[in-house]
Amino acid sequence: MARYTGPKTKIARKFGDPIFGPDRSFEKKNYPPGQHGSNKRRGKKSEYAVQLSEKQKAKYTYGILERQFANLFDKASRAKGITGEVLLQLCEARLDNVVYRLGISTSRSGARQLVSHKHITVNGNLVNIPSFSVKVGDVVGVREKSKSLEVIGNSLNTRQDKYEWMEWNESTKSGKFLNVPQRAQIPENIKEQLIVELYSK
């Protein structure tokens, strides 16, 4: 299976950033994994290594495979606007990410599973493709039969309204994608310009 399913803390330590959310293990060992993790004498990374690391970080953060990510970059480079910003906006518009941002799931991997297991609807229609691109005005909700699921209920009990580009309706267990987020609104610590430079070589 191509998608990474190994220890998440190890990957977060590799990038020096808790990319999968709050992590106690990461806080205890906030240095790279491996025998020489905390060794200050590690060699300086090349420009290419820094750019590649940033791309890998974005891929792991959003749970996107190599070919999918390359296709998204291609789409972003042909769109109007700043390529790096458009790339992150395309990542944010993925259905699995929207489900995560709405608080229906506490993680992107959990959101991906909810989508692929047919628990999520878009404008009332069942959609089981995690990479489905949500458009402005689309309503993403929980399927009627799935509203009683414990995993969804637990996640919604802890959800917070923290993204201005989305609107949540508690009574219908659905959220509306109001507008495409601006770069300043996207909380991910990703230097998208480095990714653009990498693909531009």
C-alpha cells in the first residue's frame, strides 16, 4: 500500500513540526528521529534537500500521494494567482480535508476513512472519493444513517468554529464551504514557495 501508515510522531520529528496535530510524544522528543537525532553536528542541508523536505512535509500533512500532488501542482501552475498559494487552496478544498476542518473527524486520516466508507455527502449526494474537490457554496454533511456513529459524535463534541471560510449547522450536521481561504487563513506551517522552486527546476 502506497499511503504511509507507520508511526506519525516519527514523521513529525523528521520535519520538526507536529504536522498531524497535538502530540505529547513529539513534545518530549522535539528533535529528528534516529541514533544521532539530537546531534548538533549534522551537516547543513543543500538547497534541493530543503525544498524536497518541504514538499514531503506538505504531502504528509494533507495525506496526498506523489502523483496526486504533482497533478495538483500542475493544476495550480495553470491557474490564475500565486502558484504556491493556489496549491495550498487546492489541498484545502479536498473533501477529506474539508471533513477534517469542519470537525467531523479529529484527523485527516480519519476523515479520509469516513469519506471512503460512504458516511459523507456533498449537496445531499453520497461521495466516497477523498480527493473530491469541494466548490464554493457546496454543503458537506454526514449521511443520515451515519449521524449516530460514536466516532463522529465524539469528534463533533470537541469541535470549534475556527475557520472563517466555513459555516457549520449543528442541527443538520453539515457545513458550507463559503469561500476559498486566503494564504493567511491557512494555519499549516508550509513554505509553499520552496515547493514551487523544486517543481520549477
